[in-house]
Amino acid sequence: MKKHILVLSFLFISTYSFSQISELGISLAGSNYIGDVGSTQYINPNDLAVGLVYKWNYNTRVVYRLDASYIRISADNANAKSQERKDFPFSFKNSVTELAVGIEYNYYDYSMTKEGWSSTPYLILQLAINTYNVVDKQTGIQTSTSTATFNTTNKVGFTIPFGIGYKTKIGNNIGIGFETKVRYTFADDLDYNNPEFEVLSFGNPNSDDWYVTTGITIVFGFGRKGCYSGEY
């Protein structure tokens, strides 16, 4: 992680042409969870994620980015390839609200205000705060004829979103991007895993949960045009 931060810092300092163009838009993606329940496939969209995106282009390579997202996640051991998981009948649904801030780095120079076509692959590195539901207390007992019931409460956590994408200008100050973002969560309870309750104690306690979004962003550029060297 330290190496990635140093590389991004170097790229940030070494790029010298400045911009003040802003971008505002929406994101629409498929989402999936990776953890102790269901499929272990890394990119396997089975739910919906929506969000708002704001970008401030520091220059043609470095972009400051803010995302506010609502992400649904779910999994079912009936869909797992592992027989061990299939033998443990468990499924869950949860939703994550996320606020992320960080840097988007363009592989090529990219400008929403430049005449003509502009496109580039890009990398994303962010820090985020999120909220989701976790089990609070047990309200019903597991029996041969009924399942245990639980109350849930909201939990605040932190994640590291990172990913890759490709974006292109499709009109006058309109751009579209295709991207995949992965989140490492520092937690093992997005699937309601809780060692305090026997029926909810499962999987590997040393393996934290992840969630992934794969989809598109559509943005509209506004504000003062970029002062790119030699562009105008």
C-alpha cells in the first residue's frame, strides 16, 4: 500500500499543466459481495448500486474525486461451488451507504473541454466511510420447527476503494466511464457474521469481507476551462 501511495504522489507532483474544470454525474452499477457466504467469484454482479459522482480535474492526468453511493449486497450458499458452504444453508441481504474521497489517475492526457475526441484508461484509489446493518441481539431461539430471529442496528465502518476504468468524451462537456471498484472493508460482518451467536458464527474469522461494483458513470463538465499547456 505504501508503494502505491508513493507512486501516486510522484505522478501528482511531476504533472504540471493545471485545470479547473469540474464534473458532476451519476453512477449505475451491478454489485456483489465476497466473503464467507455464497459465490467466491470476484466480479459477479447480482445486485444494484447507484450513486453521485463529483470530480475536480487538477490537470489532464490527476483528478480529485468524491463519490456518494448506495450499494445493495446479498449472497446465498445455495449458489456456492464449495460443498462445505452448500451444506450450511444460509443467505443474507444488506445495504451499504458509502462516502468516498480520493484520486483518479488518467493513463493518458484527458480533457472534457478540449476540441475533438478524448479518452483514457484510469486508476482509482480512495478512502471511504460506510454504514450498513449488523446483528444487535437475538430475539428468537433456533428450534427444529423455527429459525432464530435477530434485531439489527446500523454500524459505521471504513473501506479502501480501488479500481480501474476507461472513460471517453461523448459530446460537448459530456463523458461516460466504464469501471470496476473493489472495496476492502476491515470487517467480517457484512453478512451478519457474529461469533456471539452460535447460529451466526461461520466462515474464517481472519478473512474480512469485500464488495465490488461494476458499471458506468455519466458526467457533465462545467466551470472554467482547463489551462492545459498548448491546448488553446
